[in-house]
Amino acid sequence: MGGLLGHAHLADRLPDSCSLRPGREPGRGYVRLLLQDPATGKTYWGTWRADPKFRGAQSDPYDVSVVVLDKAVRGIAPARLPAAGSLDKLDPATRFTSVGYGAQSVTIDHGPTFHYADIRYVATGGLYTVTNAWLKISMNPAHGDGGTCYGDSGGPNFLEVGDSETNIVAGTTITGDFMCWATNVDYRMDTPSARSFLEQFVTLP
């Protein structure tokens, strides 16, 4: 495995497992990172690169990035990207597996409090809708769905769940509703915009 997939609004919100090092050059679209595996303590140098077209627009934010590792990590099978336009006509019954290190719960006492355990959690949710740039996944517990919250941005949403789960990253988590109760909103990885950036770093299907 030679790199990691993420989002472009990462720069000022790096997790504790990533450390900024001298060499950041504003406007150049990259940051040097030192990532640490908490299980082994082993560290990996990499370079974070965001899509220079990132603008945050709802129509198409170009909210995608990669971390290119200095040395490939052995023994880890990389996830796959979806084929071009393959999410355009998803079956309405399609479900997804969302992965992240964000908040696991929200309580309200003089305002919302988001509770973090800083460990990886997994949730599943059903397809809500698909737009030109976005994949929206239900988080409604009444439908048996879970989802993502603050701190999960950039994490993968894999096609299907359980025994049918694939290693295809349909989209990366970008946003959702304020209380993390309704919808997980993800940037599609099969669009021309995402692919035009990613093709610089990996061979696309």
C-alpha cells in the first residue's frame, strides 16, 4: 500500500496520530506528515496532497486528498476505487459500511456535547440519495442505520455490508447534519472531478 485517501478540508484538523513537520508551504497544496500506528508504534512519513481545485462549493467541492507514503507499507491489501460513473444508478436497497474515528454519541446538556473514544468504529446505513457529487447515506436508527459524526471526515464508506461488503470505497465522509442523527454526506469517488485528481496517484478502474 502506497497511500491513503482523504478529504481536502483536512489541513487544520489533523488527528493526533498525524504530526506536522517543518516544510509546510501554504498555497502549494501539500503537507509533510508523520503517521504512527498506535498498535505497533511504527511511524511512516508521507506527503498530504489536496486537490488544488478544492473550493467547498455544494455543487462539486473537489474535496479529496491523498497521503502519498514515502515507502509502501507491506502486508496490507489496498482498498479499491469504483469504476467511472458506477454509482449513478445504484439499487435503492444498496447499503454501505462507514468507518471512522469520530464521535460515537451526542448528548445535550446546555448545548450538544460530542463524545470521542479515539478508536475506530464501524456503522452501516442504507442509500438515501445520489447527486452528481454526493452520496448520501441514511443514519436513521428507526431504519436500523448508523453513521458518521464529527471527526469521521475523510474516512471510507465501503459498498455493501456484512458478508456482501466489498473493499470498494464508494465515497469519503465529508459532512452531515449537525447532531449526527440523519444523513451521512459523502464525496463520490467515481465522478470525473474526483478521478481527474486521483489518476495522478493511482491506476483507476
